[in-house]
Amino acid sequence: MNIFHVLKIIILSICVFLFTLAYSDNIKETEYQLDKTQSEIKFKIKNFGLLTVEGKFEEFSGSIKMATDFEKSQVNANVNISSINTENKSRDEHLRSKDFFETSKYPLMVFKSTNIKGNIENFKMEGDLTIKGITKKVTFDCKSSATNTKEDTAKQSEIFNAEAIINRKDFSIEHGSTIGDEVKIYLKIKPEK
């Protein structure tokens, strides 16, 4: 075997290795759980056309699969609807009742992303939102910002802010003639690293 043949084999081996490395990097995923101490799920809805009622859900869980090809990333979340908090106990109890969420029968709100378009700084995230056993497509407008200190860039992580508008009646939440139909949802999502 001459030196040129040996060189060809070495070069071919290097090319195969680099191709494998590049391909595996494109499909590599890292999965994170939501950092519950820094993530938030909030909403706003109009009442009597003037008053804005704000609330949040205290208990939730979820995961983010970050892919090297960002548009292949995935988000999944479960929200305990009984943890609703509008700073009014009697209203919260009413929202848990059959008139609204009927949490005894439908305890969870579930979101699963199905499509992401854009880049990590600015993107649209479409997914299936399930409330009271009814699933509808919802699109979130999302932005992110990196949080890190100059002293320690190794601790850099992303915080995602997302907004969407849904119609409560699409999910069979129809009680309340003075309550607006549109609900604005605000998410602050931080992966736990």
C-alpha cells in the first residue's frame, strides 16, 4: 500500500467523521424543565367593558426541548387550574366551579407546541391548547433575552416572554354576560439549567 493510498484513507475517514459530527449536532436536543421560581403564567380579561381582571396560575410544570435547529424545539406545559389566583378568594372559587373551568372534572390545562417559526430572539410558536377537554390551535408571539452577568457568561440562560389571545367561549367557558370573550395570556418561561 503506497503513501497516497494511505493519505486517501485518512482524508476520507476525517471527512466521514466531520460529516457525522455535523449531522449529530443538528439533531442534538437538550431538554430542560421549567424553572418554577422564575416562570409565570398570567392572564387578563375585561369585565363590564372597563375593569381589567388580572390573574395567574400558581402551579404548573413543563419542559422545553432546545434543538440546535431552533425551529425544531418543543414546549410542553401542564397547568393546575385549581391554582388560579385573581387576588379574590370568592371569585377564584367561582372560577373553579362548573360555571367556568369545572376543575373537579377538568383539573389541567395542557399546551403542546406543534410549530415554531423564527429565531431564538423573535419567533411564533403554534400549539394545541386544551381546556375543559377542548383542544384549539393557539399562536404565541415570543421573544427572548439572555440573562447573564459579565463575570460569568457560563451561567447565561434564556428567558422567553410570550403573548397570545384566546376566546374563552371556544373552550366552553360561557358563563358571565359582563365578562369579555377575549383573554390575553402572558407567559414568562425560564428553563431550569
